[in-house]
Amino acid sequence: MRSSNERPPTTVAIIGVGAHGQLHAEAYAALPNARLVAVADVQEERARQVAATFGVPRWYTDFRELLGKITPDIV
């Protein structure tokens, strides 16, 4: 349970999960105050794989669809 002065985790989406995007996903996944909520990549298998690896609940092949469905704190 969160105390009244504890902030909720910062939600994060990553667009483009090639080599650098995967590094970003790894870094955000390791932060206790961040939560990866979505990834997007034009290569479906890459988006799916990165989402599975880091426990990301949503993946997309079109960043516009991602941004139309969720509103992360950081992209």
C-alpha cells in the first residue's frame, strides 16, 4: 500500500525498440518508480518480443495507435 505522500509510478512508452530502444526498455524496467506500459515498433515480432521480455502489457506496430489508446507520462 502506498503512503499518502508516495507518488504513483511514472508510466513510460517506448517508440522504436531496436538496439537503443531495447536499452531504454531495460533501463526503465529496472527503475522502481517507473512502469513500462507500451512499446511500438514497425517490426511486429520485435515489438512483441521486447514487450514479452520486459513484461510490457501492450505492444503496437504503429506509434499513432499507441498514442491514441494510452497516455503515458514519458514517451
